[in-house]
Amino acid sequence: MRAYRIRHNEFGKSYFEEGTLPEHFDLNAKRFFLMTAIEDYQRLQHQAPRYQYVVTLKGKLRFTTSDAKSFIVEPGILLIAEDTQGEGHSWELIDGTEWHRIYIVPDQDAPDGFRANDL
């Protein structure tokens, strides 16, 4: 499955990696929740509130990291948010007016299964 992972470096700058998750990946997760509301503060530069997977069900968004690089997330593309410190990221809806998503919160020490494309 195609995926993006947002991280932060030792200077607090966020960046992203493009890659995949292997088939049959078993994530050790504590909980998940559904969200459809969009709060204005979420669109501003912010850190991820926790290490989490974001599964988009509806909407097409452009995420921008603090290094000013962007990527697109839509249904079928998974986002792994690990930028829990530093400058964080921002996003904007680029198609439609709603973003329906599921947040999956894995155990802190659970491997994320992510395989970067450049490896």
C-alpha cells in the first residue's frame, strides 16, 4: 500500500518520506477513532498530537512539511504521522469540502512497517 511518513529531524524541522507498507502488515494498535469535522487550527502548521496512522476515507489533501515540500493524500494512500515534536506540518483540502478519516494509534514501540522508496 502506498504511504507517506512525516517525521522531524534533530532541529525540529519536519520532512516526509514516500514509500509503502507490505501486504499483511499487522500493526499493534491501541485504539482508533473516526473524525469528519475540520477545525481551522488543524490547517495551520502543527505537530501530530501522537504517533498515528491516518486513513483517508473521503477528501484530497495537500500536506506541507516545514521544509516547504508537499505531497497529496487521498483514499488509498496512508499517512503515518510521527512529527510529534518541532515545527510540524500543515494541510489543505484541494478537492471537495470534507475530510473523513480514521486515526489508528499504534503502541509507541510498535514497528511502523514503512518501507521508504529510496531503499
